[in-house]
Amino acid sequence: MGYRWKNKTDVDEAVVVIMNSLDQNEILPTWLVRTIQQSIEDSEPGYVKYFYEEVGQHAPTGMKFFEDLGGSD
């Protein structure tokens, strides 16, 4: 189950988890992708946009897990 991002710190924490997961395994676990997908669906558009910007900058290889969710406007 995801959670609604309420501020940029929430988003930053999600991005750090993505970065750490990719550093360890070069893939994201299914549970993490599902959790973040739910957060994307439940959060305000501004935080979703910020999420995609931050992942693109700090963990670009993670973008492929979320491309079909709106990250490639």
C-alpha cells in the first residue's frame, strides 16, 4: 500500500529508497514499484512532477519502472 506524499521530504525519501535499491540490485523490487505507483496515483500532481524530476536527476535508470505512469509528458 502506498501513501500520499504530503511534502517534498516524503518524495525525497522515496527517491532515496529507489537510489539505494538500484545501487544494491540494479532493479526495483515489485513491492517497492507497487508502493510508489500507489503514491503516484494518490498524491497531488505537483509532488508527482517533483518525483519524476528527482528520479530523472538522481536515479535515471529507475525511470523505466514508472514511465507508463506519466513520467514522460
